[in-house]
Amino acid sequence: MDVIFVTEIYCENPRCAVRQCEVVVKNYDKNAPSIWKCPACGEKCKVHWQRNLEEYHREELRHAVACVSAAIYKRDNRNGRGDPVPLPAHILMRDTLPDSWKLEP
């Protein structure tokens, strides 16, 4: 069975137009590649992070829930004067949206 990895790489070559990109690769030997080269200039790239596909999807969902949680909290707690709304850290730590925030079908 193939294992799919997602890797975020960063090209440090100042003359290259590429800075950061995500690479999705399937691997037959169950180990993600450890050395990456820039797809544009061929220079060695720095790895920011690397996850298997299941971990990647879990992190993407966590990020989406955090963004929605923050937006709804800010909407519900604004003071009407346009002042910035301080965001409690626990809002960004949610794994799921509260039932009261979910849309009715």
C-alpha cells in the first residue's frame, strides 16, 4: 500500500522566484524523502514540515476550525466602535465548532 506524504519546502536561493511550496508524493517504501530540490532552480530546499496525508488533513481541519472559531468569536464580541477584539487563546485550540455555532440544515 502506498503512503502519501505532504511536505512544505522552502527555497533559500535569493535569485529564485520560488519561496515556499507544498509537495505531495506517494512513496512505496513508507519513508518520506528527506532531501528536496527546488522545482524551479534545482537548489537544495529547507523542509518546514512533513506529514503523512492523514496528519495533513487533520491539521488542515484544525486550522479551518480555528479560523472559523476566531471569526465567529470576533463577530459575537465586537463593541460597535470598530475596536480590535482580543482573542482568547482557547478559541484557537478548538477541535470542533460548538453546536450553537453550526448552521441549521
